[in-house]
Amino acid sequence: MNSEEAKEKTKAEGCNNHIPFICQKPNWVFTKFLESQKHIIPNVSHGCGEQPVEEPESYSWPPIYSVDHQASSDEVIQRTQLSVQNLAPYCTHESSSGTSTYHPVHSSPSSIGFSANGSPTSHPDLQNYQSCGSPVNQSCLSNDTDDLGHKMRELESVLLGNDLDAFDMYAITDELGPNQLSSEAENWEQMMEMISRGDLKEVLFACAKAVANSDKSTTEWLMLNLRKMVSVSGEPIQRLGAYILEGLVARLASSGSSICAALRCKEPASAELLSYMHMLYEICPYFKFGYMSANGAIAEAMKDESRVHIIDFQVAQGSQWITLIQALATRPGGPPQIRITGIDDSTSAYARGGGLGLVGQRLSRLAESCKVPFEFHAAGISASEVQLEDIEVRPGEAIAVNFAFMLHHMPDESVSCQNHRDRLLRLVKSLSPKVVTLVEQESNTNTAPFLPRFAETLSYFRAVFDSIDVALPREHKERINIEQHCLAREIVNIIACEGMERVERYELLSKWKSRFIMAGFSPYPLSSLVNGTIKTLLQSYSEKYTLEERDGALYLGWMNQVLVASCAWR
């Protein structure tokens, strides 16, 4: 072989090292890279002026859950490609700073499809990328390099289209490496298996993990599959999955606050919302447990007092105090003089259809019928704004403070340097109360990072939805309304929002104990009489509810999931 023939052979071998890699059918890593160029953000809610698609007759949730299983994949894709910017014209984004933090993610012209084996494929537009062309192996360099490079680009254009120049194929393989390719392939196979066996819980968590890792292509593909698996009228995990998916979509679009604003826009009339809240109060014992345990501690602490001042930091409809007023009316030696200071919250005010005066009138009529001296003081401000002068403490009063399902709404040191959560406890301690009652969800959605918080939310609300499923038939027309209007917003807020915008910040009782002790309080153990009364209450509900007394506190749970904790302090 002469020198010229050897040179030509070397040139051909060098080029062949490049050509087969380009010519081969793109594998899933190649496809996944293409998919990563998409920014498809599904529509997650209609505006106030639009009519949502209804699943059952009573359902008014945004149409991303009304999935037609007979629809083609193209139809499903078309439904989900609307931008979340549609929320803006109809709903006001609210935040503590009064400025919007909504960052819309724009859709690209690309679309998602599915190959025969179910893996995602796409056809992205990579024109926004600038590149000087694909690399050529150094052994191909010769005097006719320019001509060879031109021919190579022509060949690449024919085989894979002009968009190949948008990225460096060698750089991709070098960056991923064989081990990572193998790991990614295994993860992909695991996700396919989860979906094929209908493991909704695992697919939801995989989607949350993809969101946390900013893996948009995997996230969008999992969301398309999740829409076929969730249903607001299905099994408990399917119903919960619908609202969790809403939260994940909002988080991906950085529009959690816009979604919450949309949910506010879609609230029913105040009378209807009040009826849904009342139904939830009746079918599940969570609120009754909290109110009864707190009232028992207050009645025990005030048994010898003639003037009682109860400060309720979230008086809501005032329902908690009906049974206490009735109980104190029968106290040996006569009832005490009772004064209640009620602090408002926006949700309860809307449900009432009016101010705190309505609560005062209702309780005053009850007290009068029971011949109990009564006075109601309305403090129409948010709990985070309460100052000492708003409470109007009078000499000679025995003070009881009630924190029922409200302290978790107060931002703490992880959110604001003002730390209203601990500030309120110190303010209350300065009043020298005889008893302070605390009722809270037993969960950690405050300081937990996103993925642990997601897992905690999924486990916690799975038990809540299971308990509702036992209490109401699945076809009950009001069940969807109860879950949608009383629970969904909390779920979306926990998953989609961060910073000041995340207001549903539950803490475990162990953490609350630390806060109370730091503020100067000491435990006030609940009496055995309270425990016995609640056990009697639970007999009228499912046997799957559990009650545990531990370290002077009471814990209400569903099967092996603790849901609510109640305790008292002094």
C-alpha cells in the first residue's frame, strides 16, 4: 500500500468513527435531550369568568381532571397546552409584599408524543440555539477539510435534519458516561413499570422528584400519564392525586399563588361554603375532637372562677363555644360571667357572609337562653396583627386562650424575622392565662424540604381522604365539593408555594412543645374525663379512628396515621 492509499484509508476510517453515531436511530437519551427543550405548561385552572368542565354535576374543578379516557393522545395534549397565564386576567395574585411573583413559562412549538413502546418522543424546535456545527474527528483533517466538513453537514442534514447542529453529540455522551446512561435507563424502566401496574402513589412521587430535579421532560411525560390515572370521583388515592397533581403543575409553572388565587375565584357562594364546612365537621371527628379536648381543659381550669375571659385566636363561626356555654350553665353554684374575644380570619368571614357581629349575636342568644351572663368582643383583625391593646384585658378576669387549628398559619423564623408564631406565644404569656389550649395537625409541612414535605402531605391527606370515603358514599354529590372547597387549597398551597406564600405550615407537637417551653409555659395535662368523653364521641364514627394519650396530650388518628394533636399549657 503506497502512502497516498494509506492516507485515504486513514481519512475514511476517521470519518466512519463519526458517521455511524449520527446515522443510528436516536436512543432514549437522545430523545430525552430533545424533550428537555420543551416548555409545555398545562392549563391548571379557568378564570372566574369561564365555565369549567364538570365531571359529575356538582363538580366545578378546573378541567385538567376531567380526562376522557377515550380521547386520543393528541386531544389530551391539546387540552393541556394552554398557558397558566390565563389565570392572570381573572384572579389577583396576592402576596405579603403586595407584588406579583408569578413567572410564566412560555410554551415552545414542540409537542409530545408516544412511541410504540410508550416512551415519550418529541419534535422540538432548536432554532434558538446557535452552533458552529458538529465536531469532526481529528484524523479526518487534510488539505480538503473544508470540503469534507461541508459534505458531512449535508449528510447530517439529510439524516437527522438541520437541527442537529444545535448540540454536540460527543459532549452528550462524554457528560453522561456509560454508568449514568445505565442508571437513567433503569430509572426509565422503573417508571414504565409503575405506570403499567397503576401504582399511582409511586408515580406521583416520581413526578415530584422530577419537579424537584427540574427535569421538565420527565415531569411533563409523567403528568400526561397521571392525568389518565387520577379522578375526583374515583378511589381516595385517585381523588387526592388529582389535587396533588394540581399542586405539582402549579409548582412547575412557578404559579402556586396564581393557582390559589384561582381557587379563591372559584369559591362557591358563602352559604354553600359554610354548608360544606359544616358537613366536613359532621362526617369526620377532627374538629369535634379538637374543640371537645380544648373545652374540657378550659372547663377544668375555670371550675372555680366567677369571671372568665376566653380569647379565641380564630373564632370562625363560634361553634366551639356552644357546648362550653351549655356546660358552664349547669355548673354547681351557678354559671360564671363569660366574655369571649373573637379574632377573625378571612375564610371564615367569607363563609359567614358577614363580620364577627354575626358570631356575637348567635352566641349571645344562646347564652341568654341558658341564663349565662355573656359578652362578646369582636377583634376584626388577622391573628398576625394582634397587639396587647386589641385584647382588652380587664382586672379580675381569669383568662383562657384558645389556639385551635390556627397557629400553623403564623409565619415563623424560617419565613420572617418578625416570627409571629413565637411573638404571639410571648404576648399570650404576658397575659398570665390560667390555661392555653393548642390543637394542631400532627404533620411537618413547615421546615421540611420539598420532597419530604411532599411525602408527608401524600401520607397525611391519604388518611383524611380514606376517612371521608368511609363516611360518605363515593357517589355522594356533595363529597367532591367538600374535598374541593375544604381541603384542595391546603394541598395545593403546601406543594406549590414557598416563602410567605406557603401559609399551610403544620408542625409536629414535639416542635410546638419546644416553642411553648421557650415562651415560658409549662404543660397542663388533660384530665382523664376529657379522654373518656372523646372515646364516647368516637364510638359514633368508624372503628378505624384511634385515640392515644401520651405525655399529657391526646392524639387522634386514622389507622396508623396520627392526624390531630391536642394539649394544654399554663
